[in-house]
Amino acid sequence: MTRTIVVGYDGTDHGDDALALGRMLAGTAGAELVVACAYPDDPLGESAAAVEVADGMRADAEKKLERARQWLGGAPDAGVSLRAVAGASPSHVLHDLAEASGAAAIVVGATHHGKALRMLTGSTPDAVLNHAPCAVAVAPDGFRDAVRGTSGGVRQIAVAYDGSPEAGHALAVAADFARWAGARLRVVTAVNSAAVGIYPPPPLDVAAYEELGQIARDEAQRRLDEAIAALGSDVAAEGAVLEGDVVTVLTEHAQTDDLLFTGSGAKGPFRRVLLGSISTHLLRDAACPVVVVPRGSGAGDGSGDGGDADAA
């Protein structure tokens, strides 16, 4: 099956951000780009008035897609399709399209500075991420302008890794994108040595705390080395054990990355994505697009399963 990237488009600047990221990912993955503008299913029955309302909603969606068409330069490439799709909600439309096409990712835009993380009109992060059948990529505010006039390629991909099954799956998906793009892959973990050994009674001396911190760093490095070795030689990967608060160091070092992948836990039979504090902060603060990978979804399936920890 041809790889597919599905973009949720709502005719706003943030929709343009998502479109820019979707086009970049599609080029990276050699994938078809499906740009979907959702509008409500007929909510009023089959009366003449209901049909008129439904026709108006579809016409509005088509008008929004015309903006996307113009953003893409007029006539889209052969590998691009623009679709006005009726559904129960934007998130349902995106999930259905992704499921049907075996999409590598769903792409959405964040709101102003990403603070509210409102991704689609009438939608929320949970609505898009919950039950997602594949990775969900979030374009930061202004991404459309950041890539305008550039090659828009992916040269370096980072993935937050802590050795958990969720992190392992995010790493597998990130590695696939790195292979497709011929990009470098940074496998990053963070150790906050200042917080190591705070709780064990009785209080330890400074040297003992420093020793505990070094043990934590050595263990983190061992996990990274094992994870990178398992990727194989067809992806250029390097590990980095960073010192400090997890969110702070990840966002600071992501300044030079084109994409930042993170895992997210899943619970119950529907694989409901639970955004933990780390993923939430990365979505809010990272300068580059963040790709959240639900467990058991997307490329690289089978690389991990397990609990609900954040993958960072």
C-alpha cells in the first residue's frame, strides 16, 4: 500500500501550518498527501431544509479547500488529493481516513503559540490523539512561514527515549522516517542528577549523591547504546544523554531538529492516548514539529508494548 499522510485542514493559518508540515512529511516519506476538511454529517434528517444546510456546509468546506489549493500553488501534484468529508467530528474523519489508507501520520496545527493546543475547529488534542491509528504530528504556530522559501527537507530527527515500551515504539517510527528521509536520528534521554537520591533516608553526603547521579547517567547511556544498536546500520543514529530537567533540555536541544518524536501511553481496548505532562509540555514549547506516537500504531509496529509512561 502506498504510504499516506493525512492533513486536517480548517481554512485557517493553523491549517496552513498543518499543510506545510504535511507536505514536508509526505515528501520525506514518499507518500501521498490527503488534505481533509471535515464538515458535519446531516444532523437534521432528510428534509429540504436539512439538505440545504448540508449543502451549505459542504460548500463551506470546499471553499476552505480552495485556500489549501492556492497555498499548494494552484493545481496540486498528482500525489495530492483535497477532500471535503462529512463525519461525526473532525477527529472521526481524520481517524477514518488514516485507518482506511494505513496512514503513516495525521497532521494537525496548533493554535497561537500552541498554548491552548486547539488543533481543529470544534476539536481538542484529546479528540485527535485519542484512538489515533497512527502517529499524530503537530505543526507549531507559524510553521507555514518558517518553511516558506526553504527546501523544506528533513535533515535531523530527534526522539525522546527512556527505555520504556512507549519510547521504543516512538523510536521505531522515528527511525522509519529517518530512513525514508536519509536523515540523521538523535536518540535523546535526560537525567536530572540534582533530583537523584533526594528521597532515600538517611541523608547522603555530596559525594554519594554525585555517585548516584553518575550511575543514573551510565544506565541511561547503556539503554541508548542498546536501542541504537538494535536499529541496524541502515539509519545514521547517535545517542545523547542530557543533563537537567527533561522538558527543558529536550526543548532547548530541539532547536536544531526538524522533527521531535515522543511516545505516549495507552490504556484499555481502544488504545486511548494519554498525554502525560512531558508530551504536553513538548507540544507547547518545542520550536520544531512534535510527533506523538501512540503505542501500537503507525510504522514500526511491534517494537514495543506496555504501560503508560511518557516516553522522555
